[in-house]
Amino acid sequence: MARKLRSNFPYGSSHWAVRRAQWNALGIPAADMDLPKIAIVNTSSELAICFSHLDGIAARLKDTIRAAGALPFEVRTAAPSDFITSRGRRGGYILSARDLIVNDIEVAVEGAQLDAMICLASCDKTIPGQMMAAARLNIPTIIAICGYQPSGEYEGEHVDIEDVFLMAGHVLAGKMEPEKLEAMADNAIQGPGVCSGMGTANSMHIACEALGMSLPGSAPVAANSDKMFADIEAAGKRIVAMVEEDLKPRDIMTPAAFANAAAAVLGVSGSINCIKHLQATAEEAECDVDVYALFDEFSKTVPVLAAVRPNGDHSIEQFEAAGGAGAVMKRLDDKIDGGALTVSGNSVAENLADVAAAGDDVIRDAGNPFSTSPPIVIVKGSLAEEGAIIKLGLLQDRTFEFSGPARVFGLADDAMEAVRVGAVHAGDVVVLRGLGVKGGPGMSTASRVVFALDGAGLGDSCALVTDGQLSGLVNRGLVVGEVSPEAATGGTLGLVEDGDIITVDAYARSVELEVSEEELAARRGRLKNEPTDPGRPGWLSIYRDTVQPLSKGAILSNRGD
């Protein structure tokens, strides 16, 4: 290793001496202490199946890194699962944990002045947390994709976690017996890895590769497969070379790279959650790019080339076999900037030179897409001055325009009870507010209410508007999410009253509150006199006081900007 390493402290200094004492006690040979020091960022947890295989991956990766001439150190972070850590404090720990992961990594890696890191990418919030940390620390980094879970069957039909999540709303509405849901749950997941549909995890894995932060050809991949372990071994070897080359994330995370990631996500009709995560990564990289504007612009021209469940009938296994992210990027052709640099050391164009999709069924040619209509649209208007998001997907027979009276709720449980007892009717616009990044705090999910409406047979005859976030897996009906400004920061959503007319037009990309400015001003005056809830102390209070708006990716900052 010719390049001077930041991890090697002066001989005889206090930092050198105490570190040597610590590492000697750990059994690290003295001859290894001056080697490049690589962090293996592991989000292992026994709380969720998506993380359960990461310890085994980390063990294999250590051997590869040692063989490549470097010294591996495994470090741990928080490991949130949308399905497990989503109940406490109205689900506020989910998005907020993303930023906790960023700071976990900073403390361990920057505090010890390690030279590089490989991040084991798994569930929804771990991936953007790792990318944000890479952008912030700006040391050689590879995001290693750790794979999707195998799904199961029930009564001769495919069943996965998306089906279980959705059908819980049908049980609430009395349209399904809980015993059937129990049986589906017992068969939905057959092994470790992330959700098998084109939800946030697989979408973010694809975004990582398109951004250039994962090795080409690594997304998606079946968890614990031979292909996954081969990719892990390649990443272990490559990260040592990147230290010598001094190839850093900010060399890779350029405006062109973020444009490529946006195009790839739209090309697979990926999760809307990718937008805020990519914006947050750009903010941490100090890259001057508006990811929301990229998605708004590209949604008008980027065709949808793949239709993986729940967007269509194809499985994630079929998508991987057809060529995955690389094949989509290849077929997007001029929508992808081939000059962008990647962790491989090569450009996107060089990585894609020999890539070809396997057939035209699962990943289609741009001349014969699954859809040319935008799968995601950014809407604005008097109810969302800074914007909101609608996931349209590939369902061309759904409602794109809606106007109706508001039914306002501050808690998801209250909205679900109203649906259960029949207090929400066809034609209503369900307003669920106070779920934003500050109001949650932590941006609670509104998807349970969406599924309750679907279960009650109201999915196509009601709309929902919320400042909360939505599942990256399944959305039904016309749902407007992530309204900004949120209610808790003075957004118009906080002024809506029962009976107000709300009009949504996905074609025109608008969401309007049909209330006069004079009436809204009067309502604002009344709200100023209402007491504010200071909240409970703890992590979520820190998050609430430092989180920035969605336009900045909801990153944490105490700068007040």
C-alpha cells in the first residue's frame, strides 16, 4: 500500500500506543496493524428476517478482505424494520432510524479514522442510511447488496409479505377471516432477505447500482445465493483497491449519477420513498441537485420497462434472471448518462458495454414498454405548495381525478375505526395529518388506512391525502402522500376541516383545497392560539427538533436552514 493511510498514527504517539494495546488484546498481529482498515457496516438484528443472514455475510467478507491485504472491522448500527419497529410512537422510529444509522456509522468509522467501508445493504432504511453516511464521510465505500427473500404459496397461489400487509385491511373490514390471514402469514416468507416485491428495499438496491455505489450487476440478487456471495467477495477485493486509488463517494455522487438513479427507479416503477432517500444522499454529498425535480421531469419521458410484483405479474427472481438493474439501464439507453463514474472504477457506459437483457418479456425494450404513463407524479397546489407524491404504478384503469369532501383524522387508528364502522363513505377524501417528519415525529405511515379502505371496498371510490409516508410495496386507489409543507409546520393541510372540498388531478399534477384565502387566514389565526405539544424526551424529540423538510431529504441539521 503506497498511499499514506489516515488510520496509521505516528509511532510512539498516545493514539498509536493505546490502539496497539487494544488491538493486541483482540489478537490482531502487530504486522497487520498498519494495513488498510476496512469497516464492515453490519445492520444485523434478530428482530426481522431481512437482517438475519448478515452475520454470515460479514464473516465471509472478513476472510476476503484479509486475503486482499487489509484489516476488517465489523461495526453495528440500528436496524429498523418497517414491519417490526413500526408500532411504537405511531411508527415514528422508522424514517428517523435512517438518520440514526448515518450517525452510528459516523461515530464508529470517523471516530476510529478507518480508511474505507463496505456497507451490508438490506432493509428499507439501512440502504439510504449507509449511502448518506458514505456521502458525509467521503471515504472509499461500496454498498454491498445482500438480497431478497424467497416467497411462498398458500392454497396453490403465490403469497408474499405484500399480500399479508394488504390483506390485513380486508380483515379489519370483515372481508377476510383472520384465520386465513394467519395461514398466509405463516407461508409468506421462506428465508432471509428483504421483501421480494418492487418495494423500497429492492428499489433502493437498484438505485444504488444506478447511482454507481454498488458493483455493476449486483442488484437485485437472491439472499444467500451463490451469486450474492460472489458479489460480496468481489466487493471485498474491490474496496481494498479503492483505498489505493482513493476513489471516494463524492467522485461518484454527481448530478449525472443522481439522474441515472432517478431514471432507473422510474424504469421499474419503483418506490416513491426513493425520492426522499436520494435527496437526502445528495444533501449529505453536498451535491447541488434537486431529486424531486429530476423525478418530475423524467416521469414525463422515461418508460416503464419492468413490471415486478406488485406492479405486475413478474417475480423479482424473473427480473434478476432477465438482467436486473443493468439490463434496465442498458435498455433505457439515452436516458442514462454513460459518463458517470462508479465504484468499479469504470464509467456506467463501460459497465454496460456487454450487458444484455434476457428476452423481451420481463424487461422490455424502450420501444415496447409496459407503460409510457408516469408511474410516479409530483403534484402541487394550494394543499401542497411545496409538493406531494402520487404512486400511479401501472394500473391504467384507476382513478386519476377526484373531488370530494374531506374527512379529517389526526391518528391512523381513528381513521381505521371510522372505516370499520362505516363512517367513511364513497366520495370522501380521507385526510390523515400530523404524520410528517416533525408532526410524527418521524413520518408515520398511512398505508394501514389505505389498505383498510381497500378492504372495505372503498379503494376506488375514496381518495386519501396525508403528510405521512406510504408503503413502497403496495398502494391502492388515489393516494397523495408526503404533502409538504406538513401540517405541523403550518402547512395548509393543518387547516382542512371536515366537509372542505379537495380536488386531486394526477394528470394536471395538482392537489387543491377549495377554500377561500380569507377563510384560511381566519383559521390560521385561530390555530396560533392553540397550545403546542412539546413531546416526550428521547430520540424522537431530538429528531423533531433537528429534522429538515422533505425538500432537503428530511436530513438532520441544527443550522435552522
